[in-house]
Amino acid sequence: MVLRRRAARGKEDLARLGERLGHAGVARPAGPLVWLHGVSVGEATSLLPLIEALRGRRPDLPLLVTSGTTTAAAMLAQRLPAGVVHQYLPLDLPGPIRRFLDHWRPSLGIFVESELWPNLILEGHRRGVRLALVSARMTEGSARSWSRYPVAAHEVFSSFDLVLPQDEASAGRIRGLGGTPGPKLNLKLAGDPLPADEAELARLRTAAASRTVVLAASTHPGEEEIVVEAFRAAVFDDAEALLIIAPRHPDRGPELARMFGASRRSAGETPTGPIHVADTLGELGLFFRLSDVVVMGGGFLPGIGGHNPLEPARIGRPIVTGPHVFNAAELYAGLFADAAAIEACDATALRRHIRGLLDYPHIARRMGEAALDHATQQNRAIDTALDLLTPLLPA
């Protein structure tokens, strides 16, 4: 069975495979129910402030949150408010979808970004579920793929009662596929700072021993070598600075520790050497606070597209990124304009920027302050989303 083979590789939760086949893991709460879906960590994280806002405005509504990856499920287990139910999304097959919808009977389904399952959407629409696609992102490649099946694309995109695109380019592509986009909205612009254990933060600051901390966050294979090369070229004295690598996929921790002779967070090791690997889930907020400079991964090699820079910005940290951030281009454009982030085109430029921020900590502080101001201004997005979703909420 495909699911069991994926579970053996850590890609599925063996104990909860039934949910992927539409068998509910828990009872349904009484009353009308609102269902929200974010496939992986980034999308699911962007839903958290919307979930909090929905509970504030309509505390009577039960909420169901689905995700598709084990890492997103682990994050949601830590951060979902009490009483909000989590399940894995069923496979996009008639049987699992029918069982899922028969059990949960949602009044409204809210999908985030670009996670679109045709059978699920069409069956939900047929049953009268109101559907919203918020913070919608449609790349040129995805639009091209959908356009090969114009009839199916029109059916899917016209099934949504509300579509809120991230940007004008996505709006145009969705319109061309049969959707009716409304105002722009990017949920990743809003949110509270990631949480952190204050006692553990104090312990790690002691372990850092007055060193400047450079955090490489959400890195991918090939990016760590670029960051380590730049860091080692910029820092000649191990007592001056500490590099912490927090890979996008924490299961790469042992591999990275071997590559760089680094200590490892998940092994309970203390960051006493020059490089430490933060290979645990749910602790980015801790390491953002520990850091003095954040190098955001996902942008140093083509094809990834960058990750959300507002997470470190909400904690007031200066940000350095690579040039390949097409998925977060508008986010970075605002930060660049406010002098809250800088771009490093390669390892040489990254070395120069790391060295500059170490030599001029007052500039790093000013960048961090500008980043925090910029992030604070973005929280208006949640109020906008709630106002537009309110007509779709069950009475």
C-alpha cells in the first residue's frame, strides 16, 4: 500500500493513516462547523492568526483544521488553540472524500494559497459547502498546468464563493481559469511572533557566551554550504560569533552535523562550538530571539522561491536573503524599501554582509527595528479577511 510505504519513510503518520482514507479520528462537534486547510508548515502557520480571529469573532463555531504533511501536523499539535480539531486531509479519491464530508459536514471550507484538490472541491460544492480560497497563489507554471484542462479548471475555480489572491499576477491567472478574484490578501503578512520558552532562551544565551549569533533559518540542501562558507570567511575567531543552522526539514539534522562538525539541538547538545544545528520542530521562535542576524533560506538556489521573512521581522531581526525569492517577492520588496532586509547574490556577498552587520551592530539594530515596524503594519490583513469571510459564515 502506497500510504504504508510513505509511512515507512516518515512521510505519513502510521497511527493516523485512516484519516487519509477519510475515516475520522475523532467525533464531530455539534453545530455548524468551519473547516480550514493548509497543506504544509508554511500554509498551516499562515492560518493560525485567522483561526484566532475567527474564535474571537465567533466563539460559538467549532473549527476543523486539516493539513497534508507530518511536519504541519506536528506544528499544529503545538500551536492550535484548545478545542480546535486537527485531521489529515483525505486522499483526493471518491471514497475517502465521501467519508470525510459525510462525517464532518462543514458549512464553510477555507483553503489557503494553492492547495487545490479537484474532487474534494467539486464534491464539497455539490453538497452546498461554501468555499473560499484565501491568500491564493497561482504561479505561471501552475496556471499553465491547469489550462491544459480548461473545462475542469473552470469547474474548480468557479466553485469558490470567495477568492482572495495574494497579488495581481495570481488574480489574473485565476481569472483566466474561470475564477472571480476579489481584493488582494496575503495571510503571511499577518500574525503574532512565533512563541519561545523564555527559560530555554536564557539558557541558550548563556551558552552563546556573548557571541553574536547568526541564524540560517529554513535552509535547503546546498544552501547550508553557501552559508557556512560565507560565515567561515567572515568570522576568524570562534569566540566572536556562533552560526546556528535551522534546516527547513529537521530530519536533515544528523547529516548537517556530520558535514560541518556541529553540535545538534535534537541530541541535547549545547552550542559551545562555532556551528550548531537546530533540528527540532516548533522552536524557530526561540532561535529567532536568540539571533542577532537572520539569514533566511530558500533564496540562495534557484527553484525554491524563498520563505516568509516576516517571521523574523515580527521579532525585530535584520534579515539577509538570497536572490531567488520569487514566491516571496512582494514581502521582500516591502522590507527592502524600509531598509529592513538586504540581498546577498552569492557566498561572497553574504560574507560581506555578515561581516558588515558584525562590525556595525547599530546598523543591525536599526534594520531590526525597521523590520518590526514593517511587520506590525501588516496585521491589518486579518481584519480584512474576517470582514470578507463573515457573509459566508454559518448563522
